[in-house]
Amino acid sequence: MEAFTRLTAVAVPFDLPNVDTDRLVPARFLRKPRGPECARFLFHDLRFDAAGVERPDFVLNQPAYRGARILVAAANFGCGSSREMAVWVLEAFGIRAVIAPSLGDIFHQNCFKNGLLPVILPDGVVAGLRRQLHERPGASLTVDLPVQTVTAPDGSVARFEIDAFRKELLLAGRDELELTIAYEGRITAFEARQREAMPWLAGR
């Protein structure tokens, strides 16, 4: 998993509230394998018409926001189902951070498990960020995880909170499985000591 430290990148404003995971990735794509091709499934039915042609009025199709790596959303982004692919398609598209006033609970957890940084900020702050991005299409934000701040195009800074354990994993570029594997030697040594001290647990 790619470590997340400090990211300065083009940010895209996404004004629609209550974006559920079916809008993020329609259910008919859920059997597709994870990989770079997942990028096409992101907001598929909003981004493309019935013939598969990009809708020019959809924000991610506009030239100023192509290559965006930060998405600034409205309230309750990622609500609905538990589908982890909703995060995969964002990651495949290149998004590394999602900023919103609130996120769907499971989507929020899935972001951490897949190397995306979810940032929760007050509604007024997020609305201000989206307003600036609309006024200056193609503008960049800076998301600094070590100091837990977001810097807007006008230079204003907002601080966000994050669970310390989740922050440590993102900074190290590890998910929970990779963290466990890193302790394999210590786990093996503990099990050996336990078998020696309590052999009845091993059925001997």
C-alpha cells in the first residue's frame, strides 16, 4: 500500500449529497477484478451515456479536473452498501483523499484499508473549499497527514482529527494485514513459548 504523508494535488468539488456506493460503482461491475481498469467504473452511469460516451457536463470529465487526486464531497458521501469496490474505483482513478462533512461508516473504514485518507471537516469549511474549487477550476489543495491539516487555495488552513492507529498505518503505507505479517517473528516466538509452557493447549 502506498504511504500517505503530504499531498498537494488538483481537487475536484463534488456537490451532490448522500452519494451512495451504487452511484460510486454500479452493482453490475462488482464481479470485475480489482485493477487499473476499475477506474472506468467510477461514477460510471453519471460519467457516461448509454453509448459509453463521456457526458461533458459531469465534473470529472471537465478538463480542469482531469488528474484530480483529491475529492471534496458533500455530506454522507459513500453511504449505502458495504461494497469495498466503491473505494477501489476511487483509488484506481487516482483519488488519494476524500474530504467531506460526513462519510458512510463502512466506506470510511474501507478508505483506511485501501490507502485513501478520509478527512472529516465541518460542513461550512467543506462548502468553502468546494466554492473555491468552483471559482478556480483546477486549483490544488494540500492535505498534510503528519500535522493533520488541509490548506485551501486561498491559503486558509483547517485542522482535522484522525484515529492515531489509522494515521500510523497510512503514514507507514500498511494495512492491518501487512502490520500483522510484520510481527510474524514475534508471533511465532510467542506461540513456541506458549506451547512449551502450556502443552495441553496443543493437545499433547
